[in-house]
Amino acid sequence: MSPSDDILEPRHKDVLKSIIRAHIVTGEPVGSKTVSRGGGLDLSPATIRNIMAELEERGLLSQPHTSAGRIPTDLAYRIYVDRLMGRSRMSPVQTHAIDEALERSRGEIPELLEEASRQLSRLSSHVGVVLAPEWRRIVVEQLEFVRLGPRRVVAILVGRSGVVHNRILEVEDPVEQSELDRIGSYLSERYHGWTLPKIREELELRITQERETYNLLAAKALDLGREAVKLARADSEVFIEGTSNLLNSPESFQKKYKIRFHRANIPHHQLHIQSENFRNLF
């Protein structure tokens, strides 16, 4: 069972916050003297050392070597982000800048998420990381199909959150818009409130077991429905902007997370990070 900040005493939380903030600034192990001098805590160095030892026992701090101070663990950072760092409000200027940037986007999900990570990086002067929603968790509100050509159809999926997803499908036989309207209505009514994996599993089963008993329209509905909810990828897509800001971070941080930059088939201002440890922070 992972320790929770709920079982930490107030002074343990204060010491942990001071250590994390010092480590963020320096990237170096933090000793009790550093906490005592710069933490603004009414605690003696001996008391701080004892608290640091207790935090280490709880898996919130680690010691690189015997003579060094402590560094926060991933769990400590998780608790800090979730409970200890507090919430800050954006200024009206920042809010307006974000609204304007998102309004300039065309409404495509990848573009919106990319812009969100860009604005997060710009306002924080750090790395902006945005995690796209997992396809497998999307709950379907409505399915529609629009004819692009005799054998090309765009499937439009509206999730419960209001986010719209679409994908272009190739069909074997020519299809008219009137057929697509009936298929969309049938699938929306039948699978409203279902998740994508559940819909796909059901459609695969029906196609296998009952296809011979269905008429042509029903067969098309099953086929189109299956392709529309096909999961494009198992993992969520991650949008990262401003990785070059890490070059301004402490050298020890760069060394610890083995950050390497390389150009890819993306705009020149974007960079990818190859670091398993860095990704695990999120």
C-alpha cells in the first residue's frame, strides 16, 4: 500500500515541500541545513534530519549515497502535485491568450491538444505535456456517417464529453447517403452509452454469429460500425511542447533523466524526448 499525504503530519509535509522546491531549483540532493536555512521552518536541523529519515522510510525520499542529502522520489512528486503545491489562478491576460489561441485552431482534436501543450509551455517556461484521452475509455453518444464518394465514408463519433472524433473509411460496395443516415440512427440508438471496446466486441460477435440472417443494410451497418469504433492505438497519444526549455534546467537534472533531443518529422520548434524516466513522471 502506498503511503498517502493524509498520514503525514503537518511538519512532515512542510519539510517535504521544502525539499521538493529546493530540488526543483538546484537538481541536487537536499540536506537538512539547506531546508533549515531556506525553508522558513521553525525546526532545528536535528529535527529536520529525523523527519527526513522518516520520509525516506515511507518511500518519499531517497539518498544517492551516504554522504549526500536526499532527493524526492516519484511518489513524493505525485503527492506534491496532487495535494501540497496548492492551486494558482491564471491572470485575465493569460486566460484571454489561451482562449484566442484555441479559437484559432480548426477544432481538430490533435490540433487542439497540440496547441494546449504549446500554451502550457509558453506560460510556464517549462515543458508542456498533454495526454490525449484513451480511445478505450470514450463513451459513445452518437454515430454518424457522411458520404464522400461512392466507396468513401467519413465516420463521425461524438463522445459523452462532447469531443468529436472522425475517421475516413473505405467500403467495398457503393453506398448512398440515405443508407448511411439509417445506419447511423440504428447504431446510435443501439449503442448509445457504450464504450468503444464494448461496441467493437459486440459487433464482432454479431458479425460472426448472425450475419447470414441479416439483410444487406444490416450487414453494412455491422461492417461500418466495426470500422468506426476500431481502436487506432492501445496507448494514449502524448503532445509535448517546449522540450528545449529543459536545456535551461540544472545539469544534474539533464544527466539524471538522460535527456536527448533529435529532430523528427514535426515542426522545427518541436522536439521529442527519449527518456523512459521522464515519461514515468507523468
